Amino acid sequence: ILAGATFSLYKSDGTKVASDLTTDAKGQISKDGLKPGDYYFVETAAPAGYDLNKDKQYKFTIAFQDIESAGKVVKVSATNGEKTGSVVLTKTDSDTNKVLAGATFDLYKADGTEVANDLTTNADGQINQDGLKPGEYYFVETAAPDGYSFDKDKHYDFTVELQTTAKVATVSATNAQKTGSVVLTKKDSDTGKVLAGATFDLYKADGTEV
């Protein structure tokens, strides 16, 4: 039930009968005093967050028997679709915050219904997905960029709000680089015998102590 939708009423020949008729809290418009004939409604303003069906005619007929039957009311049904929203997911390195291309995600509604699959982050580290009805959604990562690990069980949740004004949901996701190992072997320079007990500090090339 939608309040706040506005309609104009016309005869079938295009003669305007009434304008600025607005649905009430019950989602209804009542119009009395119509003579027998063919009519149609045209929506002129939709409720906030809903698409306007400006080109659709909601036709109905007032018949003579409707006039003669006490309390007879002709009913017309009209619907609006919710405006769709968008989401932007940005993928970054968890250590450096560098954006990461090549991460792949599937997109689901909160109830587990798949909306889209194989969505891949672009050169800006982003996925842009439009056409989402208001509601709860989540991303699941299916493949990380080369050299990075990911949590296949993690859900990146977000909400698409009713689009009373244009809003874009945002999601942040990170990957950690896969780790490697190093082995240092300490030997006597003359005999080649391995030496226990030597102590070292370990640094990155930029001088950061590890």
C-alpha cells in the first residue's frame, strides 16, 4: 500500500476530469460523480523511492448498471516498482592500502539468492553493480589477486536503502599478501662447519625492522 502517489483522471477521449488526486494512507483514491463511460488514470507523481509510470493508462469503465446498483464501486489497481540502487566494492592490500585488481566476487541477497557472479575488481580495485532493489545483500570472494590470500567464508554485508535520493552503498574488502619463508645458514668461513649461536636482526629493504 503506497500513500502519496498522484494521478490525473481522464475520459477515454482525453478530456481531463480531475487532477492532483493523491492516494491516502490506505493507498487509495476515491472519486464520485462519474457518469457512465470509459475513463483512465495517469500517474503524475510517484511516492518517494518509487518509479513513476507516467506513460501507463489505468483504464476502467463506469457502466449504467454500476450507477443503478446502490453502493457499487468500480476498482482500479496500480503498482509502482521501487527505484534501484548501486553498490561499489573497493579491494585493497591490508598492509599498504594499495588497490587490487583481479579479485573476483559473487553477489547474494541476504536470503542466499545469487544476484551476480564472477564480478571482478577493475584497475581501480572496484566493482560497480547497479540495478539493486532496496534490501540486504552480501559479497563473497571467490578468487584473490595473484600473490594474495582470501577468506572464502567471509561475507561482506551491505544495505541498499530506499532511493528517496540517489544513494550508493559502499563495501571495503582487503587481502593480505601470501607469506613466504627464508632460511639463513651460518658457517665457518674456513672449514664450512655450520655454526649455532649466531644472532641476527631481520629488516625489509626500506630499513623497517621485521
